[in-house]
Amino acid sequence: MKVTLDAPLAARTTLGLGGPARRLVRAEIVAHLHDALALAAAASERVLVIGGGSNLVIRDGGWDGLVIEMALPGVHIVREGSHAIVTAGAGVVWDDLVAETVAARLAGLECLSGIPGLVGATPMQNVGAYGQEVADTITHVRVLDRQTGRLETLSPEACGFAYRTSVFKGSERWIVVEVQFRLAVSELGQPLRYPELARSLGVADGARVPLRVIRDRVIELRRGKGMVVDPQDPASCSAGSFFTNPIVDAATLAAVEARLPAGIAMPRFPAAGGMIKLSAGWLIERAGFTKGYGRGRAGISTKHALALVNRGGATTRELLELANEIQNGVRDRLGVELVPEPVIVGVD
Ligand code: EPU
């Protein structure tokens, strides 16, 4: 196992920000994880596990400890009648897995096309887009429990999935090594559940269309919002959505509406337990932060108000100051608290 000292991390994130790691190892087999953890324990170092770096904000001082870069490979597909069990290593590129399942005529991940990052990161924040989330199809998550040093298999219930969160988010206890999904054998995708997607395909919400068609259209929609990582697209130099969509109760909704001028219709979506999901992107624009708004070399994407971008040469401090300004503005003007969605780590 190779240990790299003073390893640059910025290039390992889609934002391209952050200082170096004191030490970095690349885990290609599970034994590397055990060795890396032992190394860190011997030096009393903190451990940061990184995947594709697409949901990660590293502060300018970098990571004062050991970074494990996940690279566990492997995709296995086993057909069982009308379903297939798909098992993927944490280091598999997420969109390669989606492409492979679509090519194999397996439904359940097609709406999650074009999302950056690696398989192992998807259970963390229960990745979701265009009406699907990984919790819909995950049958188990295999983890290394750092408390016991043992490999365990966690059921979906034990993973505690909810909107953009799980037991893994904010916890250092588990390292995801493998994720298993149960997908339906089908030429057609699951019934569409995202009005914008159905509309753009010219079909009714709930319609079923071929997997390939859904995949291509989702990638197109994402590209239009700068949400497909592409060196040619400066708007994609981001960590995707920088804030989660706030989920509020009826009283909060009424309070927000009372602050809006008459005749302004705020987008809203029903959420679990009678709650209402608001659109963070809409709230940000409504609070006066237009697409393309900037602060130093950090700015709001020109294509989506919810993505903060490094326009080239930004610092993490500038980006976090911008995030803070947006949070304060949305709180002051609309009374809603925005919560950052990416994982923010490291020292200043
Ligand atoms: N909107 C605006 N201005 C904008 C963008 C959006 O007003 O600049 C409003 C519009 O009313 C729009 C609504 O927000 O109809 C929803 O926008 P969009 O469909 O782009 O979805 P989102 O809620 O902003 C979420 C996810 C994305 C995911 C999309 C598509 C979160 C935090 N974000 O964004 O996930 O791709 O839905 O399903 O839930 C990510 O998590 O990094 C991510 C990109």
C-alpha cells in the first residue's frame, strides 16, 4: 500500500478547492482499509474517506491527518426471475454503474444518470434526482465498522435513509465498501415521478418510457443546469446542490408566504408526515441572489441558483463566505434556514 505525503486534494474534488492531506492512501482492496486505519491509529491521526469528491468541500488548510481514497472495484449482476441483484464496489464510478444497468435492461437507477461521484458515497446522503433515490432500490450496504474492525451487512432499515441523509452522514463509524441493489428486469423505466422530466419527454406524469430515453433526457436536463461535471462547462465546477431543500411544517409555510408579495406563487412539494418541501433554489433567487451572483472568485452558478461554483482560483473561505451570505439573506428576508448539503471538512 502506497502512502503519499502532503497529497493535493483540490484536484480530487469537483469544486477544485482545498488544501492537501498530510497523508493519503488509495484503497483498492479491503485489506488496504485495515492497514490504513492501523496506520492512522498508530499516529493518532483522524481519517477522512473520500470518493469522487463531488459532494465535498475541503477547507484551505487541508486535512491534518490520513485520507483514504476509495477505489474498491467490481460490479456483479445476478438475475433472479423478474429481478436482478446488482452488487457494486464502493469505488465504482456511479454513472458507469447506471449505464451498465440501463444497458442490461434493469430498471431502478435510470433517473440517477449523470450524477458524479462513486457508488460508495450514494448511501451517505441517499442520493436522489428526478423522482428516484438510492434508498428505493438498495437491499444492503456492506460496511467496515471502525468501532469493531469487522465487516458488517446493514439492512436498508439500519441505514436510516431519509431525504438526503442516512446514519452514515456525519458519522465516522462506518466505511462503505459495497452497495447492493435490487432492480426490475424491464425495457421500460419505472413510472415517471418528476413532472419536469415527464413534461420534457412529452408524456404524462406516471408514464413509462424506455430506460435509454430516460437516461439520455436526464443527462440533458442535468447538463442544462450545469449538473454534469464537464471541464468545458464552468458552471459545473461545483459540489452540485449546495443546500438541501428545506422541509417545513404548515405554520412555517404560512409565515414564509406572509413575507411574499401578493400574487407570487412559491413552488412546493408534498413531503412525508404532512410536511412541505420548499425549493432552495427558488428561495435563494427570491431573496435577491440571482444566478451568476459573485463574491471574489466564488459565485452562484449561471445555470442553477442552488449550485455554488469555483470560477477559477477561488478559496474555500470565499466559497463558504458566499454560502453564509446566502443563508443570512434567505433567513432575514424569508425566515427560512438553509442547511448545506455537501460534507465540509478540514482546517482553515
Ligand atoms: N428553481 C429556481 N431557480 C433555480 C433552480 C430551481 O427557482 O435556479 C426552482 C424551480 O421552481 C424548479 C425547482 O426549483 O422547478 C426545482 O428545481 P430542480 O428540478 O433543479 O431541483 P432542485 O430541487 O433544485 C434537486 C436535487 C438535485 C437533483 C434535482 C433533480 C436537492 C438538494 N437537490 O434539486 O440534486 O438533481 O432535484 O431531481 O435535493 C444534488 O443533490 O447535488 C443535486 C444536484
